[in-house]
Amino acid sequence: MGVEIERKFLVDHEQWHQTPKPVGTYFRQGYILSEENKTIRIRVTPDEGFITIKGGTQGISRLEFEYKIPAIDGEEMLNNFAVSELKKRRYCIDVAGKVWEVDEFLGDNKGLLVAEIELESEDEKFILPEWITTEVTGDVRYYNSNLAVHPFAKW
């Protein structure tokens, strides 16, 4: 059974822009189903696609099943079945042996920078990079599925 244990944080824009980083990956991400206790998401990068099914959050954990699909199939699914969508650029940065995924949102979510870290357990210790600010793990406004229908620009 797949379980995702994740914490989310806002990112300081000034610190982030001064941080050396790899080239980001463009994501187009849409939701076929988005309910309180389950989502079905399609994500497409320039090279590959994914379908992801997530359950409701319990603490900072939730069930997650993700599978690769051909990018062309992902595009077709987004175009024909997604009820909401967002776009972002993701940067993956190693900090003290843990990968931080920093999402720079585009479109109506432009200006929002959110960092996520996946953990092995809910009580796992980790180092916060200098560009991290406020934790938003439990704030539903920052769930990607909510940002797709209630964008940051309209808060």
C-alpha cells in the first residue's frame, strides 16, 4: 500500500532567487476527481505523464498510488476529463540528504512558492533550508487540488 507522508512550507522569494538551483521541470496538472477524501490527478511534464490517486489526509499522511503513463495519454486525459487544472515549475533540491520539491506556480497562482518534503515517518527530523518560512501543511488553501479551483491570485 502506498503512503505519502509530506510537509509543506512557504518559500521566501528573495532567499529563493539567490539560491543556486537546477533547471525546473514544467508541470501541467489537472484533476479528474477532487473530493475531500479522494483525488484523481493527471500530471504531464514535457517527457512523461502520471496518474495519481490520493486518499484523505490523516495527520500528515495519506494513501497515494502513482503510475507512469505516456505523456500523450496524459495530455488527452487532461484535455478531455480534467475538471480543474494548474501549471507550475518544480525544482528538486537536496538538503542534508532529503529532497525538497519547490513549486513555482504559474498562471492564476503566479507568485506562490511552496516547498514540500516527503518523510519516512510523521516524526522524522529534517533540516529546514534558509529559504523556508511558514509551514502550511494543514492549510487546505495550499492543496494543489484547491489551488486549481481557488487560485492564489483571487485570495
